[in-house]
Amino acid sequence: MRTIETTSEATTATRFRWRDPATWGGILALGGGLFHTVVAGFMRQDVWARIFDEGFFNTVTLDPTPDRLPMAEAFWLSPGSFGVPLLLLGGLVVRHTRRGERVPAWLGSGVVAWAVLLGLLGGFDAGTMILLLIGALFLTGAWFGKNLHGRGRGIMSE
């Protein structure tokens, strides 16, 4: 007698995705990147208003004068910060896990190394610990995760 499979591949992929730690790392990266970029922008609303009043182009320089320092600070804390790349990285990881693809272990290792460097240079504050958690979730997904076909992924396999 023939057995009819009642679960579709899309349902299986959705169930699998939520079990992958890399998915949770991607969601955390998306949220952290969005939060950092948006909140830092709102914290410096008066400076951003001044930037737009004076003209958007060539307002921020790498070597600001003392009167331009607030503008440079606002830029480097919002769109020039690590928030935008973290947002993009989180979107990429969520996309990969949604498609049943694995996240490479080198990505998690790189995020962990970045977090440790930030922690050693500036202290292990909440943001650094969240970045460390994101990297650890990426590594855990690479080490213990399985793809859609049920095959495990080793840390060194690409």
C-alpha cells in the first residue's frame, strides 16, 4: 500500500527554519541593526535637522572641525555605524535559512572575533554581548544544524 505524504515541503522548511539557531541569530541581527540605526538617528534629531538644512552632500568629513564634530558623531553613530551592515547580514542569514541553506561557520567565527575585539577595546557592554550571541548562534547553526534533506552540516564543510 502506498503512503501519501501530507506535509508539504514548504511546511517542512518552515518548521525546520525555526529550529535552526542561525535563524534566531539572523533575526537578532536584523533587530539589533534596525534598533541601532533608528534609535541613534532619533537621539541626534537636532543634528540631523542641521545636516539637512545645510545640504546633505559633503556635510560630514573624516577630519571634522570642532563645530562640525556633532555632525560627524551623528553620522558615525547612525548610518555610518555597524548597524547597517548588521541589518544586511541578518537579512542575508534569514534568507539563507528560509531557503534551507546553511550559514557558513566562518561567518559566525568572524562575528564572534569582531565582538571579542570590540569587548576588549571598549568593554563588554550589552551591545557587545548581543553581537557575541549573534555570532554564537551562527556558529551553533553551522555546527549542529541540518539542511532540508536531514543531512548534518559540519563546521568545516562548505
